[in-house]
Amino acid sequence: MKKAPFDPIIRHQTSRGKRCIRFLILITLWLFVALIVVANVSFSLGLYSDTLVSLYLLLNLQPHAAHHILALIGWLLIIVPLFCGWRWWLLRKAASK
């Protein structure tokens, strides 16, 4: 009996409207995250402007929190690939049974 090739991706068709809504939501969220990261990096580098200060006031950010956010990003860059590898290993193990 041949084993089927391992394919952990579940494929199902979603409507075009739902895909467009998901696309817009994800783009909006990533743009917001990028805006916060750029603002924090700018403050860390000592680049101040009226627009940047207004952004900090609008988002209620704290300039001394920039290091914490950058540390969080660094930790996420380490943790996410480890979790993905662990999850992939579990899926492969389950598919081989």
C-alpha cells in the first residue's frame, strides 16, 4: 500500500469577496505595524519631527518603550521560526502514521 505524499496544506475554495476583505484587513494591519516600527526606529536613531511627535501622541506611545518594542520584534524573529518548525515536525509525524 503506497503512502500518499505529505501535504499539510488544507485547500478549500473561499469566495472572491472574502479573499478581498481578508487582503484589505491584512494590508491595513501590516501598514499599521510598519508605521509603529518606523516611528520607534526613528526615535531610537534620534530623528525627531513634528509629524513623528504627533504620531506618538496620536498612538499614545512612549519614547522609552521603543527599546522594548524592538526587543519584542527580535524575540518574535526567533520564536516564530522555531514554532513553525516544531509545528511542521508534528504535522509530518501525524501524516506518517
